[in-house]
Amino acid sequence: MATFANRGYTVDWLKSTFLLGVDLTLDDGSDYPSEIFETSLKQAERAVSDELGLVFNPQQFRERHDKEPDMVGGWYPLRTRYRPLIDIEKIEIVYGRSKTSAELPPQWANITESMAGQVHIVPVAEGSSSYIMAGGMPVILGLGGLSAEYYIPAYFQLQYNAGFPLYEGTAVLQAGETSVTVNLNREFTDQYEASATAQGVTVSISKKYDSIVLSIDSALQQDLSITWKVDTLPSDIARAVALKASLLTLDVAGDLIAGAGLASVSTSMDGLSQNINTTASATNSGYGARVLQFTKEYKELIATLRATYRSMNIFAL
């Protein structure tokens, strides 16, 4: 699994960072129900996901794409609906509502840009013996057979995985060595976050396109166990989710800062009095300054994230 909680972005993390210093108790002194924070994180995660058109937690999808022979020269560029694209598990040819399909080798799916979900069908040597080839393209895709039609709706059916995977494990650094390489069994085309911890020593990380190198300053006389984590979810996206979740939580905390529906509290006894005034009112939140600051940060950050991760669609009439 690769949920936000698995990545370390938990309710406790939200409280100790973005909500630090906020009174998170009810009138009777009891803590807010955990459901408030869990719901805020869940709603914020979905909102940012929809805003950027990305899938955060890895999931399997299946969808169909149209076939246009004009695109045969471009090796049939297809763009998956959900991004970022991890891998293609299956490619099928389906004509209309037929219950049967022709399966193409998944090796033919060439992912040229995972963040954009861009795929091209390039028939390589592996699997080509099962199809009649003409001009470097299988007849079922080229200019013969059904594909002689100008346009075939929902001709390609893709089964694929999309999302930001989380990889974690333990590496053993042998006695007398100062570094160990961890192969990740995947080639990364985008930046990723990496962390590593070990008891009693500081571990440095060198990130490569398909592995990480864990190092320590000086060799030890005994084996060292190093716990590592590689998260492909960018940290700036996680920050956007946290800001959004904090705003949802602060809406509740601001209303209850001096008690439900109260903007000020006065207490007097035997000539002594105490007045407590807050920034809360009928139209303002008790934590208005923090809400305004987080709102400003979120707007600036989400604009940058849209420019970086949101795919651009161009239409011509």
C-alpha cells in the first residue's frame, strides 16, 4: 500500500507541523475526534488530486482508446486518463462490443512520458512472430483488415497501473564497507524522495535512475542494518495536501476557540473580572491570520504544481 499514512503523512504529523500551537480541544477539554483530521486529510488529498489530474495511491485501471489510421506514422500515441503511468500490463484489440479480443504483447507499449500518461505502440521483435507484419506494423494495426476503416472507436483496450508508488525495505551494510547499493527494479524518469535510517550512524543517500546508494562516513566492525524508503510522491504535492487539510481543520478550530459561537468571554467575581477577546466573529474565523497565510501559500503552490504536473490538452477546430 502507498497511502498518505504509509508515507508518514499521518494525523499526528499534521498536528505537530501545520497545526502546531492550535488549541485542538472541545469546551470540556477533551481532544477533537480523530475523524475531523482523518476526514480533512482524505478530502484534501482528493481535492488536490482532482486539481492536478493525478492519482496519488497506485491503482489498476482499464480503459479503451480510439484508433485513427492517420496516427500509424506516429506509432499510435495514446494518452491514459489516469497519471502518472507506472506500467502497462495488457494491450488488447477489441472491435465494437465483441466479447473476444486479440492480445498484443505488453512489451509493445512504449511509455515515453509517465507523468503525462503518454504511450506509443511500437512492435518490437518479441511477440512479432504471432502477427503478420507489413511495413513494420502488424496488419491488425496497419493498413489491412479492419484497420482499413478511417476511424474505429474504442479499438485499443489498455490495462495499466497509475499512481505514485512507495518502495521501502532494509539493506545490510557489510562489516568493513562504507556503502551498499539498493536496486529498485525500476527506471525512474522523474524526481523521487529518498530517506534512510540506521541506529547510531548517519546515512547519506545518492540517488540514481534505477537504484540508491546508501553510505556512511567510516566502516564499522559489524554488519549494519539500514532501513530505507523511496517515495515517488513529490514533497511539494504532500505540502499542498497538508495546507488544504489544515484549512479544513482550522475552520472548526476557529469557531470553537472560545466556545461554540463565542467571540469573547467575560468572568467576574467579588470585584475581579477577566475578559478574553478573540478574532472570531459571525463572519471571521478565530485563527483568521493563519487561515489567510495558508490560503495564500496554497494558491501560490497549487498554481506552480498545475504548471508542472497538469497535462496540456490542445484542440483544433
